[in-house]
Amino acid sequence: MTIYRLLSCIPAAFALLGAEAAQIAASGADTTTTRDAWRTASVAKPLDVDGDNVYGTDGYLMFQTGYSGDKHVVKPNVFADASDALPRYVTVLPAGATASLGSAKFAMIDDPTEPGSDLLSGVALVSGVAPGAEVSIFKLVLKNQPAQGVRVGVMVNNAVDRNPGAVRLALDGDATVTATHHTAQSARNQACYFFFDVTGLSGTSTLTLYVTEDTTDNNKSGEVRIGGLTFDTLR
């Protein structure tokens, strides 16, 4: 009986050894090669994970795009006038984000619905952030995501100011599963993409995206902005 019980435990033990633990890794940054060409396949992108030279092949969310006025327009609906085609496995929820903003001064990006055309990017924002503080801005709920994992891209620095000094992605419920990019505002008003590789998740998982207020950005209002999110299946 003892030997039988021991043998019966072996398959379960191997299953545990083969199970991949949840991980989030800061997988790189594209701050120079794409500029407005995140959807232009003819522009080489070394951090495109699936080989089609397009960021957000699975899906994307770009905040308040296509602004055509001459003043800043703040909308209390974070998702107002967004360009979005989110993958089925992702739900994006505000978790600190309070509004979206459009401006004629923000960086141009590819129009995802019209290849070869550009439009003005916009931002989602969280306000009232203390100097140098980190706050949450969005939650990403993943369910039935690709088994091999997902590359999450965060577009920042497309605004002329109040861009984050850092972005961090973390798994809710496990403080050890997290990664941070220091986003460095040397490239203001130019779309920069910072990527996180998320692997080993099962069932439904919630990730929180955090932003840090940059004290060097002459940010007297305590506002922090991001331009958008992209999603690609890891290969």
C-alpha cells in the first residue's frame, strides 16, 4: 500500500515541476526606431515578437486619438475617442486613470485603421500625484490568454510634458511578480514603447500598471500620462 501511494504521487510531482511560474520581465524599449510607425510593417522593429513588424498584432488601445483642435481637450471618459481593438483575452479597467486628453502638440502615430496615414496621439492621465510618487493607472484582466505568454507594450513620452519617469507592471496577489522600466524623458513628444513579457499565467489573472511622477518634468500639477497599450503573443 505504501509503495502504491508513493507511485501514485509521481505524476502530480512531475506536473508541478513542469508548471511554469508566473513571471513578468522588462523585455526592452523602442525609443528611436519607430517614431510614428508602430503599425508600418516596412519599418524594422527589433522588439516585435511575432515577426510581422507591427506592434499590437493581437490588439491595442490608444487614448483619445485623432484630435483636430488647437487647444487641449480633457474628457472625463478615459476611453473617449480612443482607437481600440483589444484582444479577447484582455479587459482594461481604470485604476487611478481619471480622464483622457487630446492636444495638437502631441506626437503623431500611425492610424491603425488606415495604413499609411497618421493621426495625433492622445493620453490617459492620472492626476493629483505627489512629486516622485508611484500610483496605479490601469488594471489589465487576462483570461484565456495565449499559453506561451503575452508581450504588453506601454506607449509613453508622446506628450510634451507630464510623461512618467517609470512604468511598472505587477501581478495582483503576488508582490514578487513585477518588472519596471525607467522611461527617461530624453525623447519627449515622440512615441516610445516599453515592453513587458508576461508568462506562466493560468485562469483569470489581473495585472496592475503603475506610473511614477517625474520630478524633472516641471510637473507642478501632479499629473502623469500614458499614450497607449499594445498586445502581442510571445513566440
